[in-house]
Amino acid sequence: MSRLPRTACLILLVLAAHAGAQTVGWRGDGTGSLPKADPPLAWDVDEGTHIRWKVTVGKGQSSPVVSGNRIFLAVEQDSLLCLDRETGKVLWRQDDGYGALPPGSNPPQKRPPSAPGCGYSTPTPVTDGKGVYASRGTGIVACHDFDGARKWIRFLDRPQATEYGRAASPLLVQGKLLVSIGGLVALDAQTGNILWEAKDAVPTYGTPAAARIGDVDVILTPGGDCVRLSDGRILASDLAVTKYTSPLVHQGVVYYVGTPTLAFRLPDKPAETLRLAALWQAEDLEGEFVASPVCHDGVLYCVSNEGVLYALDARTGALVFRRKLPIASAGGPPGAEPANIYASLALVGKHLFLSNDAGETLVLEPGRQYKEVAHNWLDKGSGATLAADGKLLFLRGGKRLYGIGAK
């Protein structure tokens, strides 16, 4: 057999590296379900058990995003980091502050207001396996290739609709980058040019969710709007309003978790004006909900910042069980200091993971009865949601990022 020319070999290697690449962002595909991951269920930071590596990356609430052998992470104030998945080594760091903008961008003299717990790097990046896209609480949106070269950067001069800063992560759908800044803005992922803007789709702290109605792609916002992806037309509004949590789309149903918690059936066919059928409304969930839910095997799981886990029948909204968790929370003990359950729930493989910002992670067996599998600790915690890929789990703790897996 004749040998391929060197150029052809390189092309094949590049194609192989990107083969099967999929869009990955906050909570993976946005649902928090990572069925192919199989990381350890227990770890010990003091003894080093299953602590594959730990790397100081800096402050921030952005969740890690895994694509191939790389991890992407936003850190304060304006940096985007790329790390090696196996070792945690920082491969590159890019600054996307106002100083990186091209001439004529006219950024403000001062940053918009942001609470210390939110900062400017709470939104999680999104990647399609070729580029990585990040939005900032400053109004900056940027795209980099996997080697760190900046492809484009722009400033969106839009009013900040949330008091404590911006937390909504960008979505990448059919070549459009959806950013919740002022309203819902669609950018061309290749160029950063604005394609359309739905100004009335006012952001909350939650991240919008992508869905499909017939052959039409739509975006469902935490503010209760259903926006057509192709042109930004609002097809339905006032469905629900969730201040912190994100809509969850699962098997043709969209769930909004808050007070109250609601479920709507998505229609089978698109139309210029949509009516979403209300399935149920649950009034018996108490507390404040920051963590977004997951749905598995007919059960919707929600956790309040006060440390109460609710399991609801996904079809009827009926309460399956309610459990006060053995984890530090805003609701007080256990633990001497109060903590927040800001990190969203994750269904990793066959287990349910939930974390607080004190460094605790509970691992549960999903089902219609509460069953705890493991209770884990790190030195410090975070409000960021974990990521998992293969046999590895990635958790932020304080200024560090941890890779958890067999050494």
C-alpha cells in the first residue's frame, strides 16, 4: 500500500479529531443529563483518593466544559482558560476585557454593577468542537479557536436587566450564538455579526433552552418566551417566569421550576402564534430555587437553596417525596456555616449529583425513594455546576479546578 502524503495525513488527523464533535455548554446539552459518563462516586481530598489532579485557575462561577481532550473555563475577571483534560495543565489563557476590543467599539468607562458572588465570569462557555464561545457580564462576547486564537470579539451595549450581574450562558444552535444580554440576541457564530434581536425577551439569571417544534427550532427563555430561532419572532409569551433556574426541555415537555413550578406540553406543529398546553402546576414546593432541575425515568428532581430535595411525578406534578438533605445549605444545619446550593443538579451516568458552595457533593440513586450513595467533600466549594466526561468528573472548588478519577 502506498503511503499518503504528509498533507493528506494531517487533514485526516484533523477530521478524526473533530469527528463526532457535538455542541457542549452549560450542563452539557442543557438538560444536566450525562448518560455516558462513569466517574467515581466517592473521593477524598485529604487522602487524595480519586483526586486525579487539582489546578489553581482563579475565581469564577463558570462551569467547566469538556470537548475532546480539552476543558474550557471562564475565570474572573475576563479570562478564558483551556486546560488539558488528563493532566489539568493550562494550555492557554486569553483575556477578553474591554482592552481586547477593536477600535470603534466604544465600551463604557466603568463595568456594569455586579455582586461579588456573581462577578463577570459566571456564564459558561459553549463549544462545537472547533471553536469556543464565551459571553461576559461586561457585555463582551468572543470566539476563540482550540489553539486560543481569537476569531472575533464584540461588545453588546445593552442594559443589564438583572440586579446582581449577568449569569445566563450562551447557546449555540444551528450556527447561531444566542446571548441573553438586554434581550435575546442571535449572533452569527462565524463572524459575531448580529442576526436578530428579540428585545422583549427580557433575561433573568437563568439560561434559555433550545427545543424543536415540528421542523422549527425555538428558544425557550426563563422569562416565559418562546422565540423562533430563524428570525427572533416571539411565538408565545408569559408562560412562566423563573428568576434563577432555567427551563428544562424533556420528551416534548418544558418544565419551569420555582414558585409555582409548571409544566407545558410543546405543540406538535409550528405556527406564527403558539399555545402551549399546561400540564400541571405544583404549589407545594417551598423555598428559593437557584439550581436547575433534571428529569429521569418519569421523575422531576428539584432542590431548593434551603437544602430540600423534591421529587415530582413528571407527568402529573404530584409529589413523590420531599427530603431535607444532610448537606449544608441556606436552611442551616448540618454544618456550622450556612451554604448555598447554587450548582444545578446533574444526572451523571446512573446517579444524581448535587453540590453546594461549601465543597460538599451528594451522590444519590435516582428513583421514587430517597437513597444516598456517597457524601463527598472538597476543601472549598463553588456555585458552578460540575461537568463529567468518560471516567472523569470536573468540579470547581474555590480558586481550583479538580479532576476526579482513578489515577
